[in-house]
Amino acid sequence: MSVRSLFVFALALIALCSSSVASAAGRTQWKSKTFKERSDKAWNLELAIYLPSAPDVPHVPMKFEFQPEVYYERDMMDGDKLVERKVPLDNRQALIESVDVEFLDSGTGKIEPRTRFTFKLTRAHGYEAGEYKVTIHDGRNDQAVGAPVTLIFEGENEVIDRRAMVFSGNDKKKKPDADTKKADDDKAAASDDKKTDDAKPASDSDAPAPAADAPKADDKPSDEPGTIKEKPGGCGCRLADTSQSSGAGLGFAALALSSVVLRRRKKRSA
């Protein structure tokens, strides 16, 4: 290769590097690239931003673009075993944070080309534990500020239940627990009470009145004539005792016979 060709190649390489530097205005320096989740479900990010020159305004609008690349998945497997794994993400929509970065030095009152900036990201805004590719753009001209970096957000995402579900038709029916059995008994008792209430008459006035002349079971049998008494093994009834009526009949017969005898004696004497 000739010297002239080497010179042209060197010029092209310098021009390419210059265009890359021009497209990325300034640089960034992150305090850390791994951030732990706080108790309030948030991550606090801190970085230093260096611009080529001091801006003409104290507050520069900037856009932070967080592209999800890896999701920290937590799975509950068979045997209640918790498994954590990193799941790569493709073609996910980036999360945008538009903020105003202050370059005003409060001590001197001057606008400086560098500043230190802190902001917070929360799960409520869609952030989860995982890895994000972060790109910063100057809001005034949409130029990239510094090179893209990958940040790690540590934390515990929601557990996904991946345990196998077994369906079997030969399983014995599960015995009801005490509370379920008690509820079933109460329901059956309430049903029986309802049936009993339906079988009862609507009011006491609807019940049939007892017979007025019906003899009570505890009353003693009476010996008055003409009373029908129960006789087991017979026709079911018998006449009351007629000894008194028989005696009265014999008395009347004797009186009639004596009157006839007296009349005959009177006729004979006459």
C-alpha cells in the first residue's frame, strides 16, 4: 500500500471519529451502574453531566430514554421452589423521563458546563427489577449527551406460579370440615322447621274442637242402667245389671196375685 493511500485512510478515520464525537455532545458519568430498590419501591439515580460549553440557560431540558433489555423473573416451581432467572426482552417500548437539569451554581450564581443530577424512578411509572439501556438527549436539539449505558435495577418482582396443576377423576371426595358440616346441618334444620310450620293450621281457631260429650280416658265407668260398657272378646257391648228391675217385677206380680185371691174369698163368703 502506498503512502498516499495510507494518508487518505487516516483522514477518513479522523473524520469518522469527529462526526461520532459531534453527534454525542458532552459526556455522562454515573455514580453507579447498579441501583438497589428502596423500601418505597423506587430507585434513586445519580450522575454527573458534562457539556462542551456552558448552556445559555440555567435549566436545560433533557430526555432520559430507558429501553428494557432484561427482566428479572421469579417463578414458583413444583415443590414450592422459588427460581430466579433473567429473561431477555426484545422490541419493548422505551420508558421516557423528561426532566429539567440545572447547570446554575448556587454558590457563585454562574451557569456551569457541568452539574450533578439526581432523580427517582418508581414501579408506579412502569419500572421493574431488571436491566435497562439508558440514552440521554438534549431537549434543545435532540443531540445525544454521552454514550448509552446499561443500568441494573435490583429488586424482587412479582412471583409467577408455574406449579403443575393435577386433575384426576379418581380422587376421593374431600371430607367437609366442621364449619361446612355445621352450615349444612343448620340448613337442614331450617328446612325441617319450614315444613313443620307449613303442616300446622294457620291459627288455633282452625283446629277441630273436641266433642263435648266425649268421655275422658281417666273417668271411671258408671253403673247407671242403660249404660253401654266395653266388653273385650264379645260383641263390644252388654246390658247394664238388671237385678233391681227384676225385683220390682216380682213385687208387682205378687201384689196382683194376692188381690185376686182376696176377691175370690169375698165371693165365696157372700
